[in-house]
Amino acid sequence: MNLGKVGIIFTGGGFTGSFSVGVFEALWKAGIRPAHVQGISVGTLNAAEVVETWSAEKLKKLWLDIERARAPSVFNWKDIPINVLKKSNALFSNKGLLDIVKRIDVHKIIQSPVELQIVTCNESAGKVLTTFSSHDPQFKENPELLRSVILASASIPGILPPVTIKGEVHSDGICFCLEPMIQTGCDTIFLILNDQLTNEHGRWDERLFNMKHFLYEEVVSYKIKEFLKEYPDFELVNDDDSSSPNPFLPPIVKKIKVIGQQIRSMASSVVHGNDINFVPRRLVVVNPRTPISTLHVTGFEIGDIKAFIEQGCDQGSVILKKL
């Protein structure tokens, strides 16, 4: 399995971000070490923990600690009536998120040879996606600025308060950015998507997020399609098993499968033939397969996070067999 230079993108989804933990655990156990890691939303917390601790076990422990502390430790529903009456810019306070971010040793991240890319939305500049790099000299001069960027990236618009960075308002970047990974020269990019859909009618907040997920999937599909058009030497790899149809299979996987069949280019393989030094370029997409109905962006029941981590590890193992 020749993966060349590896990049990993941890996407968002609140507590469903625990799926990424399991996928990373599978990659880590297989000896895969990324040179570049990108984080969006809760994925920024995952990515920061990876670069800081360089340990799958410590990342997993962080999430199991969150599970023991329960969902209100991050999203406390008692905040909502107060913030609504105050006409605040968010439903929840970010106290719980701040407690997690304060645990991060930003100095270790800045000094690490592994680059941490953080995607935010610059609301002051017209809601433009901005990618920060931990290797940017400005963070060496002001390490705490990196902590503010991490906090901003994990601040879901309307759910958690935005963060002011150098006079500009930043919040959750929502979607990943493949271009910065390409610029680093990565040969294999693992894109871990955490969203899960169910056929059940949930609470109002779950239904609201499901509608948002539908729009998000359309954006993801479009981004991957455009990426493969621009970089035809990249092969799309996903863990879709058409021989085992799953009614809960996220639509994004089905869409990506079609995209891959239409655009996948074998030109590089033909040109390089049996060259043992040839490193194929791949975009590897991993999705949850079995939804956990009680696990969603702002809530979960005890045991959900552990189960989703395990599912992620299983899916990570499946995808590795295809590489």
C-alpha cells in the first residue's frame, strides 16, 4: 500500500464527529501518518488533538471523556431561553467548548512538523472561507491567536457565538477546502464525512439539521466533482459496497460513486505502467453506514459516541483493504 504523502481532512457535525475518531484510529493502527491535517468545525478539535498529541488513543480518550461528561457539558439547553430573551447571536454559550479548547497545547501544534489547516468563515469579509495554517509565522509570534482560530472554526453559526480575530468576525467554516491539501503535494487525501441520515422523524433540532445536511451534501458532491475535473490524475476511492445495499446509506456516497465512475482517470496508470516508484493519487472518502438515531449534532445518549467510534474504525479498516 503505497500512499505517498498523506493528508487527512476531519469534517464537522457536532457530536457525530466521533465517527472520524474511529476512522483515524484505523489509519493509525495501519501505520499511516499524515503530513498535513485539516479541520473544519468539530473536525478542528480532532485535527488539533492529532497534531498536538500524535496519538489516536489520546484523541479517543478526549471523546470518551466528553461522553462521560454528557451532552450538556458542551450544549446546555438551559442557555437557550436566556439567549433568546437577550437576542444573542447564538442559542448556546461557548463555555463548554472553551473548556475543551483551553486544554489544547497550541505551542506543540505550532512547533510540530505536521501542518494543521483550519477552515473558518470570515463573516466580516462577506462570509468567505479562510484557511489558516499552523506554520504561518503569525502564530509563532502570538500562539494564543491559534487558539482563537480553533475556537472560531468550531463555532457553529447561530448555535455557538462567533469569534473576533484581528478585528474580523469568524465562525464555523462548514465545508472542507481541498485546494490547500493539493498545494502541499499530498498524494493521498482521506476525506472523513461524519453526517448520518435516518428515516425516523426526530425532534425539531434534528429535523432542522437534517435539512441543513441535505444542502451540505449537495455542496460536498459539487466540490468533489469539480476537484476530480480539475485534477483528473486523482482516483476516487470510497467504501461503497454495491453488493450489500443499505437503506440508510448516506446519499452522498451514492452520488460520489457515480461521480467517480464518470470522471475517474486511469491515464497515470497507463503512462507509468509497472513503475514501482509510481505513487497513485487518490481522494479517499469515508462515510458512516449505520445511523445511531439518538446521536446528532447537539446531543447523544451514553454509549452512542463509543459505538460511533467503533463504527468509524470498522469503516476505516474496510477502506484500507481497497488501497
